Amino acid sequence: MKRTITSALLLLTFSILVAQNSPLPRYKVLNGYPRLEAITAINQAADQGYRILLTSRFVVMRLDATPPDTWRYMPSPQPTGTNAFLNALDQQGALGYGWLADTEFLEKQPHPRNYEYRLLEGVTVKSRAHSLESLEQDGFTRVGMTRRDVRLVYMHEIGSPPPEHPRHTRELDALRAHNLMKNISELAAQGYRYRTSEISYEGGRAVSMEECDASCGGPFEYRSFDVKNSEQLEHDLNALGKEGFRVLPKSLDWPPGLVERPLKHSGVFSYCVGDASSEASVQQFIDDCDRDGFAPINFAAHVGWIVGGFFIIAEKAEVSPAP
């Protein structure tokens, strides 16, 4: 009996040691909502060295650090009055929390910096353009948007000088998708590059584009794609990828989905699309893709009268075949 108990204890000890010494997986997928309930698990993962990579219904984290030099997270403040909202952001910015771009979380780096915040102002195209020009001249960059009351949030690292020659940004807004793509192509031909999706005040689709000089690798050309189902999406993205087009992850948040290609291109890209209906399906998809050399880039949804299928996209860059 004693020998049996001793053997069991030795086996348990061995199992614990193996678990402790086993390498952590590269990616960890967690439920992202409600944010206040999700933040505890997110910070527990961050304590292990994980950093937020993507967020949607789920949070995808990647192992990027060695404790104790780890990140820390908190949800962005709840939308309130403008002054109260900005005060709450500035208080967190003074503690080292910066808005993690294109998410609803604030992130504190292992070696914190300090930040200040502003909101884009104006209700007309002209007034918004004037506000944006002022923000860019002061060194503020777009980092996110509040979902409930649709406020565009801009952030600046305290102490960093504003750019000597800020790149001008143009907003394109069109009721119909083909008109938007026409406007994107025309502006791209003038040396502009896609920056992010925007709020449409025309009831259609909108994007912003930024001046692009030789240092950003342009000029670029663009194509759009639909999101209907995983098979269609994977087929279409791979067809575009073979032609040197690369998915713009920020465009996946809202139609139209866009791909970009430099006029002088040499690379090709491959894509995998998986089901994102559950935490387990996302984790399995990412683990399988990781073994094949793919990395997750963002989530996408079929948007019609209602949001339909929900998918995750992974990408692999490859060397272009010799001519």
C-alpha cells in the first residue's frame, strides 16, 4: 500500500514538473466580452508573457515577452460625456496606458510611456478635415473608435515631438461600393495609400488614405473582395494573393474588404480561413495554421441585413516563383 501511494506521489510530482517546464503555446485565445469580465483572464495570460494581437468577440494573444517584463491591460473607459471620457483617458495615459490600436483595450508596456488623448471634432466634411489637420500637426494619431457613440480617438506620446512634415490624410466617402473603389484608385494614382476604414456620413462606405512617398514602398493599387462564406473567402484571397495582393487587416472590420499591391511587387501571399464561432474553434484553427507557417491577421464577418458567418483569416508570405 505504501509503495502504491509513493508511486502515485512520484507520478504526480513528475506530471507537475513536466507541465511547469513545457513550453507555452505561441498563441492563446480567450473570450473577449464582456470586457470587464474578460480582463482578469487577459492579464493572467499577460503575466505569462502574452500580448494582445487581435480582438473581436475573442481575444487572440501571442507569446511575446519573458516575465517580469510583461504587458498589462484594462478596458477602455465607458463612453460618457466628452470631457469625462477624455479625462478618464488622460488619467490612464498618465499611468502609462495607451489605447491599443483598433481594439477596445488600453495597454501598458513593460517600460511604460505616458500619453494624452483627443477626439476628432466636427460634423461636416470641412470641419472634420480642419480638426484632423490640427491633430496631425500636433502629432496625434488615430488609435480607435468607441462603438456605442462612435467617437474617433487620437493619441499622442507625451514628450515626443510632432512630425516636421505630417502626411496629409484624405477621407473618401461614397454611397456605392464601386464609386468608393473608383475614388480609392484615383487617389492611389496620386501617391496616396489606404490608412483605415472610416465612418460613412453618406450612408455607404468610407475610408481614409494617407500621403505616401518613396519611403512607404508605393505607389499602390487596390482591389476589393466580398465575405460570404469561408470557402469563397479563402478561394478569392488566395487568387488575389497569387497576383501579389495582400489583405489589409484594418479593412476587415467593415466592408469593403481590401487588398493592396505595390506596382513593383515580387511577393505572393497564401491565406487560410477558418470558423470563428467559438473560442475552441479559433484556438484550433490558429494552432493548425501556426504549424504550417501561417499567422492570424484579423477576423471577418459576412455583413448583410444582419451579421452572418464569423471567420478568422491567417496569412503566409511566400517567395514569388521565378519567371
